[in-house]
Amino acid sequence: MRDISNKYSTLRTATAMGSVKMAPAFIRRIVENRVEKGNVLETARVAGTMAAKKTSELIPYCHPLPIDDVKITFNALKDKIEITASASTIWKTGIEMEALTACAVAALTVYDMVKSLDANAVIEEIKLLEKRGGKSDFADSFATPLKVAVLAVSNGIAAGKKEDKAGQLIKEMLAAFPVKIAAYDVLPDDVEQIKAKVLGWEKMGVDAVFTAGGTGMGATDVTVEALKAIITMETPGISEAMRAFGQQRTPYAMFSRSVSGLVNKMLVVALPGSSRGVKESLNAILPGVFHAFPMMYGGGAWQQKRKAGNKPAKSGLAGSIK
């Protein structure tokens, strides 16, 4: 199975469609509930719903997930019963397989209940119509990459006694997003130097700064104090998201004093100094944190900084069964 422990939960939905083709006379019998085996559509609805709940037991690499809703509807056409199955969850992985399984089993149930009536009945294409949710739905597009600066704060690293693993990890993780690393530096745990460096980047037109280190409870941990002195608007939700994500993985996340906010129009996010803390914190906020920029600019000013149109919703996806 794929490791999804580094993902965060979002509302995820999926819709699948299929159909069972048969002679028109038997379509009428189904609609009028005149099939000897019983109510075909209600039986298929129950079967599809039950199947959605069993998906992870049927498909080897599917994760078990909490299903919040399953809806199965039928549309009686001239020579086919059209089946639509939708499912939703608030979880870390998609629910398209549950929707497809619900649709497939509902179609199998319809077929099973009419096969003695119409030997030529056939299950037609079952396909995924749409899926939503997950990080990709919260990714903004930019006309030009955002200019990002990375600052590692540590007396040991600044003195050359330690390697900067956290700062390098920030750069590696940001490489997957529409940003350009415009600057990188290492400073000791000194309030005035940190302030001067971040303010200097703001004057250079840097869009966002990610710092690593100085967010704990040690005597030399002063990054938070330095940033609070120059932040013009705090964004506590970003910091809370990082701590909440980390808290689900280690109780020590409660000790993080990470802060985030704006220095005028530049976003600043203080990350922990450990590689694990950086990875978990960035997994918690990327790519959604970059939505700060359309929120700040808005209207026509933002249109100049983004590509024409955001990434479209996922639809017409592969995954058909014929």
C-alpha cells in the first residue's frame, strides 16, 4: 500500500456512472416493480452501498477509509438502466474506487435480477465521471514563479559546526511547487541579524520567506521574537495547521512556537529546525499556503500574477470498465 501518513484530510468526493442494457419491455417491468426476484432498483441501491463499504477488502491496494455518504441513483432510458454512484469522505486519500465499486456492484445486481428475463442483457461501460479533493485542488497557478527565500537559523550551522539539513530540505520540498528559490542564507541565533535579513529580502521583492530553527524553548531560540517584531499581520491559522498536523504524529509538536504572518506583502513562515519538523510542517500547509497571494492582491492586480484560469476540476478521468 502507498504510505499516506504525510497527507492531510480534505473533503473528497467522486462520482461514477455505468449502465445495464436490455430490451425495452424489461425496462418497463423494472420501473413498474414487476420483476419476480423483487424490487430491482432498491436491491441494487443497497448492494452498491454495501459494496462501497467493502472496497478496501476487495481491491488489494485500497486504503480503508471512513465513508461519510454514498448515493446511488437510477435513470430508466428506452433500452438501458443508467446508474450513477457518488461517495464522499473527509480523509487523506481519494474515494473514487468506492464510487466505482458501488456503481459496478449495483450494475451487477441489476444484471443478476434480469438475466433470466433477458439473456441478451449486458453491463456497459462503467467509468469515473469526476473526483474532487486533495492537495491538487488547492494549488494556485502563477504567471511567474513566486520568489522564495530560505533562512536557516542556528549558531552551530552559522559557525560551520553543523550541516544545514533543514534548510536544504525546505528547498527540496518547495521544488515541486511554482516557486523559485531567490535567496538562501544561514544566520546565528541573533534577533537583529534575523530582522535585518528578512526586511532586506522584503525590499528586494521576495514573495515568501521560510525560516528553519529557533522556534523551540531553548535559551537561544529567538527566531519567533525576531519575526514578531517585524510582522505587520499575523496569520495564526498557518501556524495552528502545522502544530495540529505535527501533534497527530508526535506529542512534542506542542512545544513548537512557530509563527507566521505578513511583512507588508511578503509571507513569512517560521519552521522548526529539525528535518522531521520541516517535513511535517510543510506537508501540513503546502500547496494551500500559497493561496495567501490571491487573497492579498485580489481583483485585477492578482490577475496579472496568475495564469489564465486555475487548474480545472478533475473530470473525464481514466478508469473505465467495459
